Amino acid sequence: MRAPLPLPAAADGPAAGGRRPSRGARTWQPVLVAVLLVASSLCALSLGTPYVPPHRLAGAVLDGDTTLAGIVVTELRVPRLVLALVAGACLGAAGLVLQEALRNPLAVPEMLGVSSGAALGVAAPLVLTLSLPAAVQPLLAIGGAALGGGLTLLAAGLGRSPSAVLLTGAAVAAALQAALLVLMVMADQLDLHLIYRYLLGSLSARTWDDIAGLWPWLLVAVPALVLCAPVLSVMRLGDEDAEALGVRAHRARLAALAIAVVLIAPVTAVCGPVAWVGFLAPHLARWFNPTAGAVRWLPWSAAWGAAVVTVADVPARLALAPVETPAGAWTALLGVPAGVALMRSGGRGRAARSAPGVGKALHGPRTAASGVTDEVPRAAPDDARREEAGAGGTQPPPSRPTGTEDVR
Amino acid sequence: MTRRFMALAALAVVCAGVELVAGRGMSPGVVWDVVNGGGDATARHIFFQLRLPRLLVSLGAGACLAVAGLVLQSALRNPLAGPEVTGVTPGAVLGAVTATALGLAGWDSPLAVVLAACTGGCAGAALLWLLAGRGRGDPAQTAVHGVLVSAVLGGLTAMVLLVEPGELGSVVQWLVGTTEGRVWQHWHLLWPWALLWGAGAWLLAGPLTLLRCGDDIALTAGLSVRPARTLALLCAVALTAGAVAAVGALGFVGLLVPHLAVAVFGADLRVSLPGAALVGAVVVCGADAAAQLSSRLPVPGLDAGRFTLPVGALTACLGAALLLVVVRRTPSRTF
């Protein structure tokens, strides 16, 4: 069960897609990640109001708190950079775990109500002016996140089709959002600014203390992540195959959700829901290396998450210079279109290769072929036709091939 | 059918009555006095300058949203289309917020707000159109894409609000949708717009009913599909923009009320379009009355009068619950 199964997953996955990147893209991935990380780290450390040229950074750090540049770099910029890296890595890994466990390319914390729940857990004591010790805050965030995610999965049922889970998640997220807005309406002006900035995911003015609060959770989450990665790559074969291989699918899925919650909630408690990183990072990892399994994607997804947050933090800090914009707004603006484009470029190749079904992006072969888990196994084309038939009381002719619509 | 209309109209009257007496300011007895021509100046002011326009605005906005939702669902043949999930509402919010932040519009020039909201709504719909392709694929997939578009537009709105934080307090209320503090100005702006586009939707009811049956049938019946659909979409966007400019983004009204209306009045839009308007008015007005009643409840931990429930929060929770029921009850469908 622990052994990473080599590649039966690849035969089923998005492997032989029409537009898969060439071998070159795979070898470029480490270079690209490294370049992005280094460049954005340098920008994060050196640009800003006391401009510290890159070659003097080391000197500034060694000076410590004797010079202004030293103080700014060690006390403000380095913790911010570290926080961006850690938060991005956590979100990226959590996104991959969620997507693989639910076998759903759109299962992101934002759409499952996890982020909204965590935000609610953090914002409520702030508005209701309850004074709580700082150590409780991550616990509240975790409680909220587990509430949101659990509610979604409970309401949707675990083995349902991806879009059912997503729509349920959208409903739960909307309800939590409404509760949050009620809190915000009750808040006074100062609290309101604080909450609003926090809700968008901001990395400004975080210090070493905030980062120190993250470590205990990471100590729990990282070993669990390492343990669950091989199970994830079995899970994507479909529940029946996974159970035949000795994985208790439902239990594994719940464990994966718990890990994702433990990864997301502390990050959300510190810097707010930095939106859509958990969506973009796994898709980037997959696009660059479509034949690998979850074990290989996991570190890359974390790396991409770190890169995305670090890159987004640079314009967040500098774009509208005296005012800081929240990093979450930038990741939402850039992440969603990019992620959708990646998903479509992967999905279209697959759809063209497989049956002319409807399920292009949402129902790739691995979801369509094994979308029904506990019930009767259905064939994929049949499933697809039923999807179109679900379109409403009045129906289109069922046999229309969707591929032509893309061409038109 | 007439009986159903009568029943709904009676329900609307009841909701309106509850809404008029539900507020915190004065007791039902005083309201009765004012209606009979008595009451002191304050009571008269509260009744005629605050409660009446609020009631009318909530009725009008509900009707607008419901009609817009029904038109969208029919034109796109997608049961999950609605102003909220097709990017129209978030786009309209973005347009209005941007125009206010740039100083092009404000509460002193409400028409500009409506126009900006309209432009934004069109932009949001166009964005979804680009993203989801022809918009006629899998309905659930289009809805999911719509949620993504909403996320992008929400991010943009947030950026604008953070750059121009001056009116954050009032805008937040508006983001969730509230009828708090609506006065005659809002109503005077809402009704001509709603009447104009509502009449347009009414004229399109026949073609829309054909469009519900599918493009092929509509073509065979002699309808030129493309202009009809474009006009219908324009109508829906304009109605949504009017409602958003008046009360803000009321959650889920435009998505779920049309289903209710179709269930009650059938799929012939010539009947169910006015029906949807009525149902929407009832729902929003009733939710507003419930929200006002609930703000009278004593809440532990808060001083009295601080707890106000925006009507949008109530409709969002209600709609979320309904959506959950719908998703759970239709296991064979994919949404």
C-alpha cells in the first residue's frame, strides 16, 4: 500500500493527451521554477523604499539591526518572503491533495467552502470583540475550514460526480460568505478595513512571530503528506481499482481532506485565503509533467505554489506603491484565467482523443470512466449522453457531437 | 392559472403588509394610525419616506432579478444559468464600484450608476462567453466556469475598493445586497428602467418559449434564433443591472426563483414570465420582512440595535439550502 505504484496511473491519466508538452517542457520545469523563485525573491528583498541593491543584500543581513537597510531586510522583508514561500507551498500541496483525492480538477479550497470557513473562523472573534489568546486562532481557523469542507462533502456525498460536489461547494461557500458579510456589516469602520484586507489574503506586516506559529502545524502535516502521496496515486485509478489494490477509498479520502484542512487552515489564519493558488499550482505541475503520478507532482505542486505566491507578492507590494494591494487579489486575477487555460489545453487534447462526449474539462477520462464509484459501473459515452440529457426539461438532440462546437 | 395568480398576489400583499409593520422604529398600532391619516410627524416621515420606498424597491428588484433569471435560463437553455453564476451580477457590481471610485458616478447621479452597472454586466457575460466557449455545452460546466469568472471579477472589485477605500462601509452592505435606507430616489430610478426592459422581456416571451425547446425547433418554427437570443441576453443584463444598482447583489434570487415560477406556472413563458416577476417580488419582500423581524431579536453578546441582517444574506442562505436540496434530489443528473 505504501509502495508508489509505478505507472498504471499514467496509462489512465492525462498521459497521451494531444497537446502534451514535449520532453523539453519537462526538463524546463526545474529551471523555470528556480528562475521564477530566485528572481521574485531578489525583487522581494531588494526593491522597495529603502532600495537595497542585490549585491549589498548579504552585507545588509550581516549588519543586522545596526543600519536601516539591515533592519528593513531582516525584520520585514525576509519574514515576508519566508511566509510567502511557506504559504504558497502549503496551498499548492493542499490543492493537489484535494484534486487527486476527489478526482476532480476543479476541487480547490475556494470552491469547497474550506477557505470561506477558515476566514469565518478568524473573522468572527474579531468582530464580536472576543479576546482570545493568539494560539487559539489557528484552531478556530481549522474548525471553520473543517466545518466548510465537511459540510460540502457531507451534503454532496463522497462518491458523487465532480460537478455535483462543486455546485454543492459553491452553495456552501455562498452561505458562509453571506454569514461573513453579515459580520462585516456589523463591524465598525476600522475593523472593516482590517477584515477586508485580511479576507483578500495579504502578506503585509507579518513578522517572525506569525511564521513561528506555522511550524507546529507543518510538523504534523508534512509527514502525513509524505505518507499519503502514494495512496493518492492509487486513488486516481478509481475507487474500485483502489479498493482492489488494498486502499480503503472512503477512509483515504477523508484522511486526504483532513490533511488538506490542516495545511490550509494555519496558512489562512496567518495571511488570509490567498485565493486560487491551490488551483493554479497543481495544474502547472501537471501540465509540465503529465505522465507522472501524484508522488512526482506533489513536490512540484508545492514548488509552483511557492513561486506563484512569491511572484504575486511583488506587484502586491509595489504596483500601487504607497498603497499595498493584497496578494490574494493578484493571484485571483492571474491564477484563474491561467488555470482555466491550462485545464482546457490539457482537457481538449484528451477529449479529442477519447469519445466525442461532453465532458471536456470537467470530466476527463479518469473521472468519466470511474466517475461512479459505489453504484453500478456505467460506460463513459453513456454517462456523457446522460449528462446532456440532464440539461433541462427541453432537450437538445442527444447525438450532437460537441467537438464540432469547438471548431465552429 | 388565474387562481394561482390571485393566490400569489394575495401572498404579495401579505408580505408587503408584514414588511410595512416589521421595522424597529414604531409599533404596528402606530402604523395603523398613520395609514388612517393620523400619527405624528416622525411616524408619518418614517412610514412615507422610509418604509414605503423600501417596500417598493424590494418588490421591484425582486421582480427584475427573477425575470432576468428566467430569461437567461430560457435563452441559454441552461437550468443553472442565473445572473449570479453567469458573471452578470459580479460584473455589474464591478462596473458600479469602478464608476463610483473614478468619480464618474455617485449617489447624486444614479443614472450613471445604472449605466455603469449595465456595462459591467455585459462585460461579465462576455467574459463567461469567452471562457466557456459557446455557452451551450454541459450546463454544470458552464455554471462552474461562471463561478470562476465571478472569482476574477470579485478580485477586480476588491482591488478597486482597496485603492479607493473611502466608501468601503456602504459598499460592503451593497455587496451582499440590502434594502436598508432606500428612498424615493431609488424607486424613481428603478421603475422606469424595470418597466422598459420588463416590457421588452414580455415581448420576447414567445420567442423565448421557442428557444427553450431547442434551436432546431425554434428555427423550424420560423424564428431567427441569433437575434432573438442576443436581444434576450441584453434584456436580462439590463434588468439585472437595474436591480443591482438599486439594492446590490442579492444572492440566488435570479437562480432559484425562475425554477419556482416554472414549477408553479408551467414552461410557457407568456404566463410564467409575469408569474416569475410576482414570485420574485414575493420572495425578496418576504425575505426583507423576515430580516427586519429578525433584527428585533435580542442577540447575546451584542448591544441592541447593532444586529442588522441584510436581506441578501438571508436570500443567499435560503438559496444555498435550496440548491443543496436540488443537487441532492437529482442524483441521475450531473448537476
